Amino acid sequence: MYRQYFYDFIHQRNILTLEQLDEVLAAQQFVRVKLGLLAIDSDYMTGAQVDRIHRLQRASDKSFGEIAIQEGFLTIAQMEELFDQPIHSYLTFSQVLVNQGFFDYEQIERLIDEYKSQSTSDPAAVEPLQKESVEMMMDELTAFETTMEFADPIFGSSLISFVKVIKFIEASFQFGPLEKLTNYDFEYLMFSVMQGDYTVLVGVGGNFDKLNKLARLFAESMNVDDNEMADSLCELLNIVGGMVEASLAQRGVMVELLPPVALKRQSLCNSKPFFRIPVHMTFGHFDYLIAEGVHLLEQQSKDEQGTV
């Protein structure tokens, strides 16, 4: 209902044709609201600052969040808060308008400000993930035996960081039952390892087609080839790993995030148990993995393994 209200708000200003507005509506299901737009909506950044970050990104391999922190526009705490906030429907519509080139972020900022000033009702937030389900999963994780002194913050940070990023991609999802494993067979696996005070792995694995759909959602693209899929999942895990790294540093646990690795049709084994959490989304399910001190089976073929 609120999305339609923003549709009318744009339509009444004769900014776009009805045909263009219908194209924007149809594209919303494939769009992820980006960090810059969330920062604008929360008054942490201006549209001009967001546009500046995107220009800097074209000459850098750094993420939006990294540059925003470097430039002093955002703090780590603010960035985590943005990942955790509900996605209002007018932001999804606004993101499509920017993605399709109708407006830049400075222009969309003015539209959103005007829209908010004229609105008499609160935006209808997408249903958030129930806090209890996250706490229950964390209780299950830390209930398993582990020799790690910092098991609770490590597993907790890994889970919470993942939840924040996945909610950013698609607000409606569910966890399946947690499993403790020593061996994991997979069709496709993308994982990141953090080394330092402890060795920690986070990854996504499972069916190739389902992970391709996850990559398409994250990349905001209808079609991604194998290389683009790897790049998209790599970026997703870099964000999760970066948030885990920052969270652990605040607790005095120092780790360094290594480049993600992609593997096909192999097995992952470990001397200590690792944890598989099925994640059910609208397109199907995939697995989220958290592990301590992981090593790979020696018989995997070299051409199937590579750092992305």
C-alpha cells in the first residue's frame, strides 16, 4: 500500500510516464536497496556524498562501506545499524529509479525528503526476522562442545553478521535445523577464512543453481555467468567476513580476512566439528557454514580450486 503511495507521489509530479513507472514497479522484485540509499534515508550521508563514493569506487577495488568509513562519512557502528534496519518499500522503488538512470542519489534524496515531509503515516516495513529465532540459533551453536575460549562471540558474530547481510538481500527467509558435521559434500562452495588468534571459516554451499540465484539477487541481475556468480558470492562473503572481523576486534580477538575460495564437487572435512545452517529463501535453500580450523581434503583436483 505504501509502495503504491510513493508510486502516486512520483506520478503526480509528471516526472516519469506511466509506462516507465510500471517498468520500475516490475523491476522491484529483483532489486536490493544499497547501503548508500539507506545512509541517505537515515540522514547519515547526503546524496552528493553517496554519488562521490560511487565515483571513487570506479577507480578503486574497495567496497562502498570501506570508502565511506575511510572518507569519514560513516562509522562501523552506523554501517552495522544500516544493515540491521527494516527496508521500507519507498526505498526499493527509489533504488530502481537510481539503478535505471532516472535520478542520481542527490536528486533522489530531495524526492525522499519531500515525500517524507508530506506523508502522515509511518512507512510499512518489510516483516523483520524474529529476534527470538536468531537468539535460539546462537544458543544452539554455543551449546555444542568447543575448545574455543571465544566461541560465543565468534559464532555469534558469524551468525549475526550473516543475518544482517541476508536480510539486506531478501527480508523474508527462515533457518532450517542446525547440524554439526565433520564432513560436508557439496556441488559448489564459496568460503572465506579468517586467521589470527583463531582460525574461523564462513561460507555458503550447496546446489549450484540455488547459489546462482542467490548471486543474482545480490548482484541485482537476471543472469550471471560462472565468473560473475563467483564475484557476487565473493563480495557477499567479504562483507560478512569484514563485519565479523570488526566485531571480534572490539572483543579483543584479532583475525585477518583472507581472499575467498571457490570449490566445485568436493568435500570439506575438519578435525573439529563445523556447523551447517540451511537457509530457506523464496528461490529455495542453500547452506551457511561456520567452522573453526578447517582444512580441505587432499584429493580435490587443482583445477577445481581457486582463489577468487
